[in-house]
Amino acid sequence: MGVVRNLRQVSADDAGVDIAFRADVHAGLSQKQKAIPARWFYDATGSALFEDITALPEYYPTRSETDLLTRHAGEMAAAIGAGRAVVELGSGSSTKTPLLLQAIDPAAYVPVDISGDFLRGSAASLAARFPGLAIYPVEADFTQRVDLPREICPLPKLGFFPGSTIGNMVARTAIDLLRNWRAALGDGSLMLIGVDRIKDVATLELAYDDPAGVTAAFNLNLLERINRELGGTIPVANFMHRAVWDDVHARIEMHLVAACDMDFTIDGRRYAMARGETIHSENSHKYGPRDANLLLRASGWTPVATWDDVDPAFALILAEATEFRSAP
């Protein structure tokens, strides 16, 4: 059956720039602690760089999650059942997706990703590999409201949220997102979600600051994207990549650090940064077993099965949609 059609749910201005991207950049750089949401890493260049990151020996999450999907495919298939529509949040190149699709015999596949070029390429690749599977790519920001294809409305659904992407969000934002997807996927739905565990600081920091500098290039590409799409004059060479463990919040933080005093414009609007000032570009929260379960339960999902990798620690959690109840 292949790719049925591409659905686009991204609002762009007359110049073809995502309206939300422009708004987030200006709002984030106007704060005392400058910050830009991590979802804007993923233009075509950023998406390609992230795929390079996943192949690095220091970046364990992809390797660990792939191993879990391979070793426990039979158990996952038994718990999930056949005939579901798989809705993947932030699908990217969908490199791990075939392992799941092969195991569970789905009725349809809906990849949702903000990077249209990567989305279309991965959908075409999967269509060639699974010619009998209906594929409905949706170009959209999965952190916002997404309208699912009407064809899958009657089907039971499985949300697939791999890669520990949930860790990019602070708890309240993660809960809001999971609640929104609980409503979108509906009663009887399941969610298979990747969660990175807390581990030794050296392993964590190396995973986000590799010796080859690929993660640094990924981080700095955010500034290049601003220059390309928003007419920015940011002197990218004057910024450095930094990744540090924040023990209080149990997360890796990525920052872009100004190496000197500078000023630049974006859309003609002037910004100034002092030496040592940073743009906070990403969080990657890590969860203990109890923390992850509490997060899911607070979002309307009840964990029903967990598959853990030990070294380095990583988990895939299967949860089912729970009926929301008012507090007594």
C-alpha cells in the first residue's frame, strides 16, 4: 500500500519560515537566561547530524534501545497485539521503527515529525520495506496539537515515543504532552516510550560531548539555522558547545556559550551577549524507575511492562491509557 499521502500541519510565513520557530527564537533570546527549545535543532542539517550522533560509540541510548527492541520483540508483540495503528512521535529517520513493525504486525503507521525532508525520506524507505502497510506521514510539531489521519480513527492505537525524547522536557511540559497524546490516541491505546536512566556522570557527559565534535556541530547548527532562516548575523565561530550534568534536576544541560562580548541581529532586531553568557539549548532528563512511573501515571498512562537494559541503563516502558478520575 505504501505512503498514502503526506499531511502538513506546520504554519509558515510568506518566506516559508515556521512561524513558531521565529516566535520562539525572539522570545527565548529576550530572556535573562537565553533559551531556545530543543525541537528547533531538527532542520534537514540538524536531523542529519543527529543521525550521525546516534552512530557514535559514546552515544549509548540508540544502541541500548535497539538492543531492547531486538531482544524483547516477542514479548512486546504479545503485550501489544496485532492490528494497531502505530503513531510515532518525532520519527526522524525511523531507524528503530522496522524492529517494532516487524514484531507487532500493525494495521497502519503514522510517523509524526517536524522535519519534512527527513519525514518524507524515511516514509518512502519504510514503504519499500513494508509494501503492504498503509503509511500516513504527518509533518507537524508533536509537542503541539496534532490531527491524526481520519483513516486510523477506528483503529486501536500504539504511540511509539523512542529515543528518550521525553527527557528533553521539564516535568510539567512532559506531563502536558503525554496527557495530550493520551487524548489524541484515545481509550484503549498503548504507549511504548523510551526512558534514559540516571547513571555515572562521566558516561552521561561523554554521550553529549563526544570527542569527534559531532554533538557540538549539532548544537551550533541551531545558530546556523537562525542565520539561514531568520536573516541572522550571529557570529557562530564565537560560540562554544557545553554539556554538563545538573544533579539537582537530574539532567544533562546543553548550552551555547559566548566566547567573547558580541552583538548581532535577527530579523533586524539587535541582541547582545557578554562573554560567558549562554543560550540554553537542550535538557535531557534522566529517570529512576519510580520517577518514570510517576510521570506516566500523572499523565493518564499506567505502566504495564518494562524492559530494562543494564549497562548503560535504559528502559522501554509500555503503558496503557487510563481513565481520568477526579480527586475525591
